[in-house]
Amino acid sequence: MQEQSLPETQGAASRTKPDRIDPERWLAAIVESSDDAIIGEDLDGIITSWNAGAQRIFGYAPEEVIGKAVTCLVWPGDENQIEELLTRIRTGKRVDHFQVVRRHKDGSKVLVSLSLSPIVDADGRVIGIAKIARDITGHVAMEDSLTATTNQVRLLTEREANAQAQVLAERRFRELIENAPDGILQVDRHGKIIIANRTAELLFGYASEELVGASVDMLVPAKYRAGHAANRVGFAHGGVSRPMGQGLDLYARRKDGTEFPVEISLSPVTTAGEVHVTAVVRDVTERKRTEVQVRTLQESYMAELEARQKEAERLNHMKSEFMAGITHELRTPLHTIIGFSDLLREELEGPLNEPQRTFVGHIRQDSEHLLGLINDVLDYSRIEAGGLHLHTERLSLGEAIADAAGAIRQHAEAKGIGLRFENPAEVFVLADPMRLRQILYNLLSNAVKFTASGGDVDILVGDDAEFARITVSDTGTGIPRDELSRIFDKFYQVGYSVGGAGLGLSICKQLVEIQGGSIAVDSEPGKGSQFHFTLKKAV
Amino acid sequence: MEQKSQGNKILIADDSESSRDLLRFILQRFGCEVLEARDGQEALKLATFSNPDLLILDLNMPVLDGYSVASELRKLPAFATTPILALSAGPSETDVERLKEAGFSLFLKKPIAPATLRACIAQHLDVAAKG
């Protein structure tokens, strides 16, 4: 038997073993019990031996294949392989673990791993082939299943990754909510808290597990609870989002019972068909405190401002009172000085001689001047303090001018100055009679004062739709150009002072302006001045 | 005018002696009998005691001011129509309402020319006589 040639090749090694069992039988048993196909072939590829493993792998019984060409095992089309392998073995070379598809007796594919070794005789000549074929179809199947598993694992991994990403996203979202600067609560339609973030825990002083599942009412001060429940029911039935800062004065209650001011925004959230309400709660204690501080500051500032204003008014009033008192005190003795000089001039107590008459005249005139100064100062201080009250009436301008001119006429004539007043048409103005007289008298007395003997003082009247325009013109010394702009300043005296406190024109300007008019001056030194002022016409 | 004021009793009240002297001279020349008071209290007493035809009251006086004297006198039936003139060196415009309220007939501002004073007195005595 060819089978026995195999043990022969190993015979030397086997015989060295101190064994009572016949080495050939021993080898034959090993070959028979092998799972692998162990096939003997001659150099032409004719099968010479066939073990049980071969039968199992390829389906043929030994008697079916021994003596037949090995090509019966070849997958159609792979016949050339056999020749190549045979050629290789004939030259004494081995083939190890050559994977190749072979054909099962039933026509199915069998994937085997082939190892071919040349069988040599005692002289070293190749006389046959020992072929071991290991069925690796199962391996491949396993590999396939491994690939499938790998794919599955990859799929699972992807799913896992997705899931992880989702978890991560959820965690981030959760963190976002947890760390939001405002307390966030989600409440179901029964008022049960479903979600509460960390800020809400800190805000209300409850642990998360105390909040979740509890009624939101415990966070509402007792006095607001009834209203709160009603509002919640209302909100659940078609509530719309309510942003913060609705001007509502809301309060929340901490675990320890203390209350704090809050702003709450509400938004309905539909989860699995159920309407929940998400409430964002902001503690506005600090803001309220700041608001109160700002308000307090503002109030104290306003109070101080008011106090200062009152103080300023009081001081102004005091100044006015003081000025009134001063002028009263100054006018009282002037009253008797003027009165007695008048009595002397009347000579009812006996005649005066010429020098006495002159002396009394000087006393009288200077007293009059002093009185004018006192009145100017009083008027100015009152205008400045805003304490001048006007009694505006509808006046005949012609009459007012005639009146003022009458008061100055004697003085003008005594100085040899012509005083002329043309009154072409009757014009009515809206003015305070006393103040208008004061303006006219002031301008006329200035004109007379600064005009030399032989000169003229003229009063002219014109009007337009709205205003009457009065001009007092003189042929006096005039006012230098550079001084014209300052002529209405208080305490300003043009050049050589003839008398007066320098307040006359300043008072005139103020009196004209508070009656709604304006005043201006034209002047040419050496030729004279023209003072123009306007007054509102009466209808 | 001289005839109308002749023999009329006029009470003057002023804390300034020179002012009283001036008024007295003017009024006496005018043929009037002059009674003098140095303050409001004195004026009130003297007035109720002597029943003058006209009064000239300074507004700023010690003890009792001119306003008080006038309003006290106006409460008395005897002084219902008696001319009471105010005489003051103080500013007048803003006090018009207060003067009317106190019951003054006229306000005279110091200094006053003797002629003006005479004319005013004559006019008021005339009105009082007719009334």
C-alpha cells in the first residue's frame, strides 16, 4: 500500500522511540484521525492514498478516488494549477499553505489551504507527493461573519457616537440651562414642577429633589397664591408668551419664607401633547435696590436743588426787602428836606432875599436829584429780582407823551431848549402807564440834560401793524461810536457825568423789553442822538 | 379851597418828628387844626377820642403800623367815611391791594410837594362833606 510509504519516510524517527506499538500502525492511526485531508499522490498527480479527513472534506470515499487523477478535485478552469504544483514538487520544492478553491463531490466549492511536500526515497529521488489540505471554508465564513460583525460594530459605534453626540449635546444644553443666570422652571398644567435648574435651587433655597414634583405654589408668597393658581389655569388655556419687564410687581418666596422681588417670563411648551409652562425667574432684588438708591439720590438731589432755589429766592427777596427798606429810609429825610425847601420857596413865613432863594433852589434841586438816584436803584433791583409787576392797559400814546413832556417842559424851557411834539394820529398802545411815563421822562430828561441851550428836543411817533415807534431826538452832544453798544449797560455813564446813577437807560431798556418792545439808539457826536423804542399797539 | 379846609381837624401820625413838623406847617397854613401822634397806638387812641375830619397816617410806625390803624378805625361806625390818607416813603405799586383792604382813601408818596398835599386834602374833605 502506498499509504505505508509515508510511515516509512518517518520510520527512522519513529523507531528511535522506545515504544511497543508498531510505528506504522501508529502513523496510520494519526493520519486517519486527522481532521485534515492527507492525500498521497504520485508524480503524475494520481491519488495513491486518501484518509478519512479527505473523505470528509471532499465527499469521496477512498475507493472512489484512489488511482484517479487529482484533477477530479479541481474547480473547473483551475486545471493548470495542478501542473504548476506538480512541476514545483518534482523539483523537490515544498508548497505551504496555498489557499485554493477545490471541488466537493457534490459540486460545491471547498476552500482549502494546501501544503504539498515531495516524498523522496532512500536515494533522495522524488517519488511522490504528500498533500495536506485543510478545510478553511469555515474560516472564510467566520471571516465573512467577522466582516459582518465589524460592520455591525461600526454601525453600532456610529450609532453609539451619534448617541454620544446627542448625550453631549443634551449635556451641554443641560449645562446651559443649569448655569443660566436666571432660574428656569418647567411646570405642568397642574402646577407641578417638572424641571428646575441649579439657579432656581439657589434662588429659592430648595434642593433639586425638593423642587421637582412639588407644587410651584410653594414658591409664591401666600397672599398671591390664589391669584397665581387662577392665572395658571388661564395660561394653560391659550396662554401666550409673556416677556420679562411687564411692569408687574411680582414677588417670590424662598424656602425660609422670605420674599424677594422677581421678574418672570412665561412661555407655553407642548411636550407629548401636554402643555407645560416654562418660567424664567429673575431675582431683581439688586436692581430694585439700585433703583431705590437712584431714586433716593435723585430725590435728595431734587430736594437740595429745590432748597437751593428757595434759598436763592429767599436771598433775592431779602435783597428786594433790603433795597425797599433802604430806599424808604433814604426817602423819609428827603421828604422833609424837599418839603421844607418848598415851604421856604413859598415864602409864606416871610420873604427870602436873592441869595437865600438861590440856596434854597440848590437844596431843592439836589434833593430832587438824590431822590432820582434812589428811585433808580430801587427800580433796578426790583427789575433784576423779577419783582416788578406791570399793570398793562390800553393807553393813548399821545396823552402819555404830552403828560411826560409837560413834566419836563419847565426844565427844558429854563435851559433854553425847544421841546416839540407832533402827534399826527391817535395811536393806542398796551403799556403800564406809570412805566411808560418813566421811560419817556427818562429819555426826555436825558435829552434835555445833554443838549446845550438853544438846542431842540423832538418827540416823533410812527407805527406799523403791530408796533408803535416813539423817537426822542435831540441836538445834543451825541454819543461816541465806541460807546453806543454799552449805552444800555447798567452803571454805564457816557463820558463826563452830568448826574444820575447811570441806571436810567438800563432801566428804560428793561422796562421796554418786559412790555414786549425794543429800544435802540442812533447818535453822531456833536450833532445829537435819537432814541427809538417800540410798544405793542392796542387793538 | 381855603374855606373848605378852614377849621377842619386833621390827625397826622408819623414817627419822624421833622415829617410831623412839615405836615403841621403845611396844614396849619391851610387853616386846619392839627393833632399829632408818634405811633399807631397813639394815633388810634387820639382818633377815637377826638374824632378828626381826616387822617394822614405814615405806614411804617412803631407799636402799630398805619395799615392796622386804618383797618381798626374802619371797624368803627364813626370812621366809616372819614378820609384816611396813607403817606409813605416806601414803594407803593405792590401794596395797592393791601392799602385798599386796610380801608385807605388815598396813597401819598413821600416826598410830597406841599401844593399836592393841599390839593389832595381839599379834595377829600370836599368829598367827605358832600358824602
